[in-house]
Amino acid sequence: MASGASTTLKIASIAACILLVLLSNGHPTVATVDCTAACKEPCESFSKGFCAGGATSGCATKAAATACRNSAFSQCANNCYTVCTAGTIAPCA
């Protein structure tokens, strides 16, 4: 099993890649966006998919799967919110 630091880095890297794919469909228009709301659904979907492997992903128990989803969501949401509020990438309004 990977160490906690490398797992966090892996999750952050995957979240960043997913955000780039989801949000980079052309040049976004500048608009007032609720970044918290815009990041919630994609990051929930990402965390559920990332931690859905069951025993093969190290999430053999319900508690482990919940911890995995919480950690994956947190990493994704933090990255998403950062790039959204900075205006680097904005979701389509």
C-alpha cells in the first residue's frame, strides 16, 4: 500500500487532471461563479469513482471507503476552488 503522502499526491494529481479535462472546453467567459457550488458535484463524482474499487483499492471496509471518499473529495474540492477563484479556469455558466 502506498504511503499517505504519495496517496495524497496521487489524488491531487488526478483531481487536477480531471479538473482540466472537465473545465477546459475552450476559453471560459469571465462571470461571477459560485465556485463552491461549481466544484461540489464534479468532486463528489470523482471521489465516488476513485474509491469505488472495493477491496482492490484498499477500501475493504465501509469506514475505509468513507475515509477514501472524504480525502479524495477534499483534495479535488481544494484544487477546484483554488483555480476557480483565481480565475485560472472557470466553469461554464
